[in-house]
Amino acid sequence: MAYSSLTLLLLVFAGLLVVNAQAYASPKSKKCDSVNRGYQCDPSISHFWGQYSPYFSVPSEISADVPHGCSISFVQILSRHGARDPTASKTAQYNETVNEIHANVTSFKGAYAFLKTFEYTLGADQLSVFGQQAMINSGIKFYDRYKHLAEHVDPFVRTSGQERVVESAVNWTQGFYDAKGEKGHDLTPSVIIPEADGVNNTLNHVLCTAFEDGADSNIGDNAQGIWADIFVPPIQERLNKALPGANLTIDQTIDIMDLCPFETVANTQGKISEFCGLFSEDEWHQYGYYQTLGKYYGYGPGNPLGPTQGVGFVNELIARLTNSPINIQGSINATLDTNPATFPVDKKHKLFADFSHDNDMTGIFSALGLYNATRPLSNTTIETAQQAYGYSASWTVPFGARAYFEKLQCHAEKEELVRVIVNDRVQPLKQCGGDKLGRCTLDAFVKSLSFAKEGGHWASCFS
Ligand SMILES: *[C@@H]1O[C@H](CO)[C@@H](O)[C@H](O)[C@H]1NC(C)=O
Ligand SMILES: *[C@@H]1O[C@H](CO)[C@@H](O)[C@H](O)[C@H]1NC(C)=O
Ligand SMILES: *[C@@H]1O[C@H](CO)[C@@H](O)[C@H](O)[C@H]1NC(C)=O
Ligand SMILES: *[C@@H]1O[C@H](CO)[C@@H](O)[C@H](O)[C@H]1NC(C)=O
Ligand SMILES: *[C@@H]1O[C@H](CO)[C@@H](O)[C@H](O)[C@H]1NC(C)=O
Ligand SMILES: *[C@@H]1O[C@H](CO)[C@@H](O)[C@H](O)[C@H]1NC(C)=O
Ligand SMILES: *[C@@H]1O[C@H](CO)[C@@H](O)[C@H](O)[C@H]1NC(C)=O
Ligand SMILES: *[C@@H]1O[C@H](CO)[C@@H](O)[C@H](O)[C@H]1NC(C)=O
């Protein structure tokens, strides 16, 4: 009896392993990664990697389904690029940390054994194949959700000019037309706005001198530093005990944590990296909060000039929603936005897709006031996304993040309504009197955006 229940246990255990292995093996597996729900592999940790989480469908108190009796008459998607290699400076830093571990550590045991022969092979800045696939999936999901419009209208696609962003736009467009059954459609974006010093680009910050180089540019790092000094030391101590000779610093300890998401998204299937298992679930939640603080105080409402970086895009959104000439503010390029070929606002254009970065999307969400209910985040006590009124880096700007700005025509209402959906989470839009489905009238929504209409604090950029 004892023998047979042990056998049964072993069989169940082996079965679980097989199920898990299969779940991670297939990018199309419904269980772990899918077009609709995004990345659901080990969600208790992978949804806490801040801006390095792969896109996942965020829980929403309000159903994201198109409300009964309404039809969508306009959609703007604002998307981050897909998962990528670390930036150039980070990739050099991670490699150096790994090199030091190899040079100095005298024994590798248990969960750390893989480090002995681990080879750092990540590149810099480019989308991974997994990231490309996620953008294709986003295009498919968009087409399916807005089919009723997308069958008849092509999206007007703009992208910021960095290679990974342009490629993300192309892969998204590829998914859109694949879903539409038009393989072979031209995938070239309508407008590519370069990223360079002095270029006015509403999808990439660079112009606002005080924000880029002034005291405000350190607030995010400072906030992260305060929290890192609290949550990292116990982790650092454990790693340094387990890896004799390593003597990792706080920053190097965070490097090792960063390698979990980056090694995961470098795998074509998004297979969870061995680095992830070196840390507990609680530690991943602390790490996620560290990334949240960086975005909130670096580019969001916690930075005096964060929301101002988003005012250009918000005015573009207003022009598109209301079919009105552009109100030129912030980083808008007047040449582009007064030309119907590069910035159409006529009623024929009902689908818009723009591609950008996490930091820029954080500024845009802030200029819209989407997280105005969130109180200034504590640098010393973790706050969950639920506690922070839906704000966290992984809920707002994961890899492949996407916000939908929808106009709805509903039977019960004469006026057009607006909804904003961030990674499938319907924003309550209390700032414009959102109803229980998160809907404001177009008029009330636009009225709520006085901050952006008046240019935010753009004047302070140059004083
Ligand atoms: C660790 O290794 C690096 C070389 O990668 C070396 O510069 C450093 O001095 C070593 N530290 C210790 C404590 O041995
Ligand atoms: C990592 O550093 C080593 C030693 O400097 C170098 O040979 C190697 O090319 C680097 N690898 C990557 C992927 O950067
Ligand atoms: C994504 O787009 C690039 C072109 O920019 C293409 O080379 C690549 O094959 C696409 N990815 C996939 C998975 O189809
Ligand atoms: C604005 O856009 C035009 C047309 O693409 C371009 O020639 C010009 O350099 C841009 N100006 C700025 C300041 O970005
Ligand atoms: C968190 O730290 C930043 C940077 O020092 C600071 O501006 C902010 O006020 C702090 N937040 C709180 C709630 O104290
Ligand atoms: C560990 O690194 C710290 C600096 O981060 C240094 O002061 C200390 O001497 C190092 N310890 C060893 C054993 O190398
Ligand atoms: C670019 O933005 C700056 C700062 O807002 C503005 O002064 C300038 O006129 C803009 N250039 C164009 C071409 O719109
Ligand atoms: C959000 O809060 C800021 C700062 O108080 C304010 O300027 C802005 O108008 C608010 N936005 C909305 C949409 O309520």
C-alpha cells in the first residue's frame, strides 16, 4: 500500500513535469503563452519583472469586452516594442558581472551549479525572436478585437525610428494582415520619426533639457536606490554565501536578477531561465517594485517633468479623436502634424497604430492623468499594483505593452463615448466622470485633458 501510493505520487510528479515542460516548449501553448492572454508562464514571478515582463493580460475590474449595445467607431493603439536584448551599456555590465563571478568564485553548488559553465551570449538593443512573435500576436489580437472596423479600414502606422521599434511596428502589421488573410501586404510604416538629438518626436523624449540633464533626471535613480538598499542586502548576502569569492555589490546582485527576464526572452520559446529559480516569489515582487519606482519617479507622475513629456502625443490623440487640426505643443513636429499625408485627422481614418518605448508611454499615461488616483509611491514599503490603483511597471509598460483608446457609439447614448484600456485593464476614467463600464463622453474626456492642451510644464524644460 505504502509502496503503491509512493509510485502514484511519483507518477503524478513525473506527469506534472511533463505538463510543465510542454507548457514551456510551445509558444502557441494556450496554457503558457497565447495571443489573447499573453505570457502566463510562472505568472507569480514573471508578472513581477517590471518593464522586463513579457506582455500579459492584466486583471481588470471592468470587463474589457465591448459593452452590450455599443460598437467601436475608432481605435488608437499605442504600443511598446517587443522583448529585446539588454541595452548596450547593460549588456556590457551583465557580461562583466558574469566574468567576475567566473574569475572569483571558488565553488558552484546546488541551484548555482549552472553558473559555472554559463556563457553570456546576449546581444544589445535588438528584438529577440520571442519579442517579434509577441508583436505578431499583438497584431493578430488587435485585428480580432476590432475586426468589424479592421475588415474595412487599414491602420495608419507611425513608429519611432529606433530599429527595434520599427521592427516591432512591422511585426505587428504582419500579424494584423495575417489575421486579415492578406499575407504579402506591404508592411512599411506610414511614418517613421527619427530618434536623434533635436528631433521633435512625440514617441521619443529628448528635447526637454531640464528633464534630460537637470536635477529631475536623477529622481528615478534616487528612488530606486532607497528601495534597493532595503530589499537587496538579504539577497546579496545569500548569493555571496552561496558563491564564495563573488563579493557581489548591490548593483551586481540586481544584475543577476535582471538576467532572469533577459535570458527568458532570449529563448525563442520564452522558456523560464535558470536565473529565475535563484530568487523567491517575494523577492521577485520586491524587484518588480524596484522597476515600478524607476518608471514612476523617472518618467511618470512622480517626476515634476514626467507628464510633460507626454503632452505632444496627447494632443495628437485629441486631434485624431475629434477630427480637428493639431494643437501644437511639446515635442510635436508642426511640419509633420499639419500635413494630411503624415498626420491625417479626417473621418476616413479610424485605426491608428503608434510604436514607442516604455519611458515615453509612461509619460503619455501620466499626461492623460490615467494614474492620478495613485498616491506618490513609497520608496520604503512595497505597494502592489492593486493598492496603487493599477499602477506598476509590469501592468503598464511590459515588453509589447499596448494601450487602446477606443471611441464607442452606443444605442443608449447620443454622444460618442471613450474608453481607455491598458494591457486589457479598463481604466476607470474617474477624472472625466467614467461610468461603471469606464466610459466618458468624448467631450468630457477631452475636457479633462487641459494639462496637455496647455502644454504641461513645457516652459520649465528650458529654464
Ligand atoms: C574578481 O575578478 C575580476 C576580474 O574579472 C578582478 O578584477 C577582481 O579583482 C576579482 N576580485 C577578487 C576579490 O578577486
Ligand atoms: C564578454 O566578455 C568577454 C571578456 O571580456 C568577451 O570575450 C566576450 O566577447 C563578451 N561577451 C559578450 C556577449 O559581450
Ligand atoms: C519581424 O520583422 C522582421 C522585419 O523587420 C523580420 O525580419 C522577421 O522575420 C519578423 N519576425 C517574424 C517572427 O516573422
Ligand atoms: C520635422 O519634420 C520634417 C519632415 O519630416 C523634417 O524635415 C524636420 O527635420 C523635422 N523637424 C524637427 C525639429 O524634428
Ligand atoms: C521617493 O524618492 C524620490 C527621490 O528621492 C523623492 O523625490 C520622492 O519624494 C520619494 N517619495 C516619497 C513618497 O517619499
Ligand atoms: C568586497 O567588496 C567590497 C567593496 O564592494 C570591499 O570593500 C571588500 O574588501 C571586498 N571583500 C573581499 C573579501 O574581497
Ligand atoms: C520642435 O519643438 C520645439 C520645442 O517645442 C519648437 O520650438 C519647434 O518649433 C518645433 N519644430 C517643429 C518643426 O515643429
Ligand atoms: C492629473 O493630475 C495633474 C496633477 O495634479 C493635473 O495637472 C491633471 O490635470 C490631472 N489630469 C486629469 C486628467 O485629471
